[in-house]
Amino acid sequence: MIKFALKLARKPESIEAADHESLRDHRFNDDDIWDIGAITGLFALSNRLAHLVSMRPNDEFFTMGRG
């Protein structure tokens, strides 16, 4: 699952039927594959938009684990 998500995030054009089959071999069904892709895609989208406008989380969240 992680390998698929990373491939989708880094080189989406390289996803092929074999990637789907590999997930099915690990007992993921089509709905699971959709969920993995949707979560990966939405996370990538939100991060790219945040970087576009130099968005920073609120101060409390931003300082968590940094002090």
C-alpha cells in the first residue's frame, strides 16, 4: 500500500495494471484501491496548495514537537 501511494504521489503516470494487481494480491479490493488513491491524491493536493501560498498551521500545532 505504501509503495503504491508513494508511486502515485511521485510519478502518477507510471501507475499500471500490475500495481493494482499487486494490491489485490495483498487482499485489497477495488474500493480499497480507490480509497488509497483518493487519500493520496487529496493529501498531495492540499499540501501543494499550502506550499503555493506559504500557508503555516496555527501556532499551537506548528510548535508541537519542535520545542
